[in-house]
Amino acid sequence: MNFSLKTTLIDDTNLTIDILKIGQEYCDPRKKVEDYKNSRYTILFVLYGQGYVVDEAGKEYTIRRNEVFLLYKGERYCYKPDKHDPWSYIWIDFDGNEIDGLMSVCGFTKENIKKHIDSDFSEYVELMKKMYLSYDSSEYQQMRCTAYFMLIISKLIEQEYGKYTDIKDLYKKKTLREILIYINNNYALPTMGAKKVCEVCGISSSAIERLFSEYLNMSPIDYINSYRISVACDQMQTYNFDVAAAAQWVGYTDIKYFSRVFKEKKGMTPSEYKIKTKNEEDDPFEWLKAKGLFFR
């Protein structure tokens, strides 16, 4: 079964992934050297023991437990188990378009086909076992098998990106994302404000002020007003709401206050905006998309 997706990780390229075969092998120490040109991509997760791989350029790798190596399509490899501590591994044969790009995001290159798993290897093993059990000729099972494969790939990518990411920064962004999602889903509540957000999200007023200042360069109440005005603009454009209906829809009971906030954010009154956007397109959420924090 062929599976395609779109991702921004490799320049927004369309990928196709086809899982060809999955297997598990407990190697005999007397097993002969495998020597061939790979006609597909093969990723191998070493469960126990160790072995050796030599690539086409003559570079030799020692691969041990909790390590992964990738055999690239079209490349020649020799590999064998260690005589005293032979490896066992689960392997996945796959093919598709733009696979080199996807694997580079995972941390593999043709010059370095080996990767050590820094996190709990048992999580990978569990996913691979489920993938192995899901593999058969059934289309539905193939879909499940591919889903497990993508979970494995996502974990490899997370590990690779984690090397260059501040954990505290990730935590703060996760917290901010949860707050923004709450605001974006509840912006019209009469009680919506910084105090309400702090109560619901379990965060102090000083912490939320710091988060919004650091990542959005605005205060929480400024964000709430900006988001409300963006939604009002969207309603006026899409559904031709009048000014009063748009104000009420986004939680303003005072139309004069709504109009004052609207002019502050858009540089024109709501009525002027309606006239302007009859002939000109406007993306009300452009300011938020530019920050990469659009969670509508």
C-alpha cells in the first residue's frame, strides 16, 4: 500500500512511502556476510548483540544494541553479526519518493548510516512489534502498519531535533500553545480575560505576561482583543455580518468599545473595513500566522 503525506520538514515536498516487508532475525554467529546492492531502503533496529556494516565507500560501522542503521536504496553494503555476541534485529524494507530527504531529517546520511537511540528503546520495540503484527496483505492492516512506521519516524525526528532544542523552551511553547487554544475556543465568553485564563490554565499572572511578551510581543489582553477582532473581520467577510452582529459574536456587548478596539487594531472602523474588503481580500489572521502560532 502506498502512503503519501505533505510535510514542511523537507521543503513542503510530497512524500510517498510504501512498506514492502517487515521481519525479525536472530542471527547465527556463523552466518555468512551479506553483500549486495540494496534495491530498496532498509532500516534495522538492533535489539541485542552487535554486528558490523561496511558501506560502498569502505567505511566500517560497529552497530550495537539500542542502535539503528539505514541501508540506502542503490548503495552496496556488506554486513555480518559479531561471532561472540551476534545481533538480533527487526528490519523494515520500504520505498517511495523523496525518502532521502525524510531520512536526513531523522539524522541519517549516506555518509553516516548509524544512529543511537537516546530515549527509551523499548518504546521503539513496542511500535515495531505492533507494526510487525499488523503487516499482511489486507489494505486496512497495511494502513495500520504504515501508521506505526510513521510513529517510529516521528520519534527519530523528535530525537534529532531535541539535540538542538532547549527543553525549557519546548515546555514554554507547549504551555503557550495550550493557553492560545483555550482562548481561541472561548474568546466570546463574557468573562474572558487574563484572570480567567490564569484560573483555567493554572498559571500565574506574571508567568503568562512573560510568555506572551517573549513569544508574541504583546500582553494576554492585547492578544484576546486582537483575536476577537480577527474573528469579527472573518465573520464580516465570510457571512456579511453587520457591525452589531460581529461585535456580539466575538463577545463585545458595547458596540462603541468594539469599534474603538477595532480601529486600534485595523486602522479603520468596522464599517470602513466592510466597504474596503468588498473589493480587496484581507486575511484577518495574517498577524498570527506570521508568528507560527495559529491554532484556530
